[in-house]
Amino acid sequence: MEFRVLGPVSAWRDGGEVPLDGAKQRTVLAVLLLARGRIVSDTRLCQLLWDENPPATFAAQLYNYVSRLRKYLGDEVEIVRQWSGYLLRTGDSRLDIDEFERLAGLGRDALRSGRHEEAARDLHEALALWSGATLSNVTDYLIEAESPRMAEVRMAVLEDRITADLMLGRQAGLVAELSDLVAAQPLHEQLRSHLMTALLRCDRQADALAVYHQGRRVLADELGADPGPALAEAYQTVLAGPGMPDVAVAPRAGPGWRDVRPAMLPPGTQDFCGREQELRALAGLLAETSPSAPQRTLLTGMAGVGKSALALRAAHLCSSEFPDGQLYADLGGTRGNATDPGDVLGWFLRSLGNAEEAIPRRLDERECLYRSQLAGRRVLVVLDNSANYPQVRPLLPGDPSCRVILTCRGRLSELPGVTRVEVGILDPAQALELFATIVGLPRVAAEPGAAHRIVQLCGRLSIGIRVAAARLIARPHWSLRYLAQRLADERFRLNELRLGTLDVRARIEGSYQELEVESQVALRRLALLNTADFPIGAAARVLGVRPRVGEEVAESLVDARLLEIAGSDGGRRQRHRFHDLVRVFAREKADPVDHRVVTARSALSA
């Protein structure tokens, strides 16, 4: 049997499509397939089928969908009922997304090792498995939940395929495709840099420059940001003319990096405010030259609190302390699509002057070469959005003269020899200063009370304040008081805190999706408690599990930065609380079952 989710959801047997009943039944099948053998709770299925308005008979309907799926799919697969949920065992069946990931992995390996023909073939085959709009025949709720992530995965493979095609000199056939892609995603800098490279190689230097300047204006207008490293490097290559064709194909820079001191830090935030204490601490750690001084500093905190901005601010302020250069990589750990450390080592080794053919294929060999080349140098390495210790371990320099700044939502407890800096929400004065810096002092001075109200409704969270300020810039006819009124309604607050790629809900969603099912359920139910804080035992009671299990679930929420410690005696007598925006998010996620459970156990709020 064959299953397809890279397009309309369908099941196939012996070359013929298996008839399924409709969008809701296909939704159940798609959710179970995408879970890859993990349990999907009834609550999650209910949410993706009916969102916040399930019918009174939802349990019976869900049972009916599963029962009919078992009948249609036959004995080749098994749908198992476990712990208030279902899991799908596909046996020997084929799933198109598994084949896509296999081919994409082969293509990436070939690309890293310089086998461009093989890479292009595998990556073209992987992308050919996508047939039309992803998940096009399921409920809107599943499309909203899964399509953005799947689109990001496809885009990453598409970028690699374009890189392989450019390496093979296929630029003439890429110009039209890349023009359409850039028109559809004008903020995507890597696609724009690829288009510039293709145009340059087609002897269209003026068109390539026009593409750059258009992108620079879009970034400034939409995000208030300057072009990043990929686009800036492509621009320099275009200015140099067609004589250096490989430089703009990031990250495969080859000879273009020779005799260049790496300075890979992206532009810092121009309107950075506050954090004086943290900056002083970071500057002291980075400036210390003693071999016995701490080499690694981890900035940790909840999603959207401003860890990356702080890391880049400190790195730029102290860049002169590192005469041998600065290396930077966004490790993608907060997007659910963590970057392979072997790829990052490839980028770093190229930036250190290694030609493509001199870079080893194996991860351990790249790691040894990287550390050998940093020996005797004073280099700053910034590892942004780290996912976990296995990802960052190969990227850590061995020389005590080098320094590392890492950012991560978690505490990376396995990482040895690290100084941890907790990055919290802004204090009231810093939050108001950031808001005023972006919006402008005259507007804040005209409505100081409304300005204070807005930053409080944003939970003094850096990204929330930035989005609110950006909305006021985009709508100069709005008063601050009017925006404060719109934010005051919890039902729509996260809708208001979304503009372009700045999206508070999406940042919190990333942390939520990494949780186990039990932790997701606990988060939703704890958010419904009408109390400012609650004891650690509340998690066990809303889940109906043993106290020890409930404590572990609560600790997992603290580790994910979705709960805060309100008080502790150093043991089990802990109290927890929510950040305001996390509470709003979790209440949005709550379904009728969650509401009924919490209502029935209202005594838990004590």
C-alpha cells in the first residue's frame, strides 16, 4: 500500500486509489501518518477536525472515522487505540514523505561532497514527489497547523536543488523559476541571492543589481532590517562582475573566501534598547583573555524574549576583541528544522579559506579540521537558535582563546563549561523605551498611558512590543489608545501581534509543538485555571495521573519555557505561573474536553 501527503491526501493499493469518505476522514489519516508511529491524542484529533466547535457527538464521530479507515485500509496497516489516542502502524507500506526525506538526504550528502550531477538528480526526484497543494483535501485546521512547516521543509530542499543546478551551469533555465519564487516570497533573501547569481551568469549584471536594491527596500519597509549575509555577499559578487561566479552561491563559497578574515555576524538590531546588565556581563566574559576564563556563554529564555538580538549586540560590541574573525550560524532549533552540524562545519571551513575539494565528507573529519584551524587563533563563534547538545558539540572550538555565544530556549544541561545567562522579559522602563524608539517619542509623549498599557498587554516581551510598534508604524492613522483597545480582548490579542514574519503566536507554537502529548494537554488545562499561580501538583490533577508523573510533566513545561517558577522551597513545594501571552496562547488551544475537565475540578485553583 502507498500513502501520499505531499499533495492531496490519498491511499493507493495495486495502482488504484482507495476510496475515502471525505475531508474529515482524510484529516484523521493524514494526522496519523504525519505522527510517524507516535500516539495522537483524541484532543489533538478533535482540534484538527473541528477546532473550537466540536459537535456533542464528537467522540462517536471520531470513533466512526477510525473504524471506517480500518475497513478501507485493510490488514496491511494497523490503527491502534492507546492512552486516549490512536497510532498508525504502516508496516511495509510506502509513505511519500519518507521517500522525499530519503532522496533529499542523499542529495544533500552529494552536494556537500561536490557531486553536483548526483545531487541535482536526487533533489529533482525528491521535489517531483510533491503533487499540487499540500494537504489540499483535509480540514482548514490541519492545513493551518501543518502546511507552514511542510512548506519550510520543501523550500530547504528547493534551495539545495537550485544550488546544485547553479553549480552545473544551468542558470539560463533558472532565471524564470527564481523570478516567480522571489515575486511570491519577496522577503526570502537566499532565493533573491540565487536569482542575482543566475542573472549575473547570464550577463545581466544590471538586472541583478536591480533585484538586490528591490530586496533591500522590501526588507527595510517590511521589517526595518538590512540585508543579511547571503544577500550582501551576492551584491558584492555582482559588483565585482562575472569573473567570480561561485561566490554568491551560498554557502558554497570556495576560492572566494581565501585571504578573507571571516566576519559572518549578521547586522545587529539598530533599535536595541536596555539589557545593560546582561551586556556588561557578556562583554566581560568575551573580553577576558585568560586561557582559564569561561569560553562558552549560553543565553537562554522563552521564545521571543530577545536572546538573538542580545547575542548579536554583544558580539558586535566586542568584535574588535577577536582579530581572527567571527563565525555565525543560525542553527534553526526554534523552527523544528534544525540545521545539520556537518553543513555548518562546511560553511565555517569555507569561510576559513578551505576550497570545496579540501573539505572532508565525514562529520568527525570536518570537526577535527575545524578545531585544528582555530588552534592559535582568537575567534568568536555565535551559534544562534541551538536545538540540543548533540547539534552544538561538533561546533565548539577546542582552543581556549576562542569564545562561543549560544542562544537556546532550553538550558542545554549536557553542555559542560558554560556560563548561563537568563534572558527575561524587559523591565517596564526598558519595554517603554523600546516601544518609543520604534514608534517615535512624539506619539508616545502624546499618549503615555496608552503606551504603557500596550507594553503591558504585550507582556513586556520583546517580539510582542516590536510587532505592536510595527503595526502602529504601518497604520499611522491609528492612535495608541485604539491599538490598546484592540489588544485588550484576549480572544484576538495574538491576531493583533502578527505582522509579516513577526508573529508571537508562531514563536510560542514552536515550543508547544515540541512537547509530548501529555505536556500539551497539561498546558492547555492549567491555562484555564482562574488563578495567578498554582502548585506543582495541579498538573497531576488536571491530567488525572499520579503526582510523580504530574511533577515530571510540569517540569517539562518549565524546561520548554512555557511555565515560570513563581516560588520554590528547593523541592516539591513549588508554585508555577504563566507569562500572559503564553496563557492566552494555551487558552486558544484548549478544546471542550479541556474546559469540562477543569470545570469539574475547579477546586484545583486553590
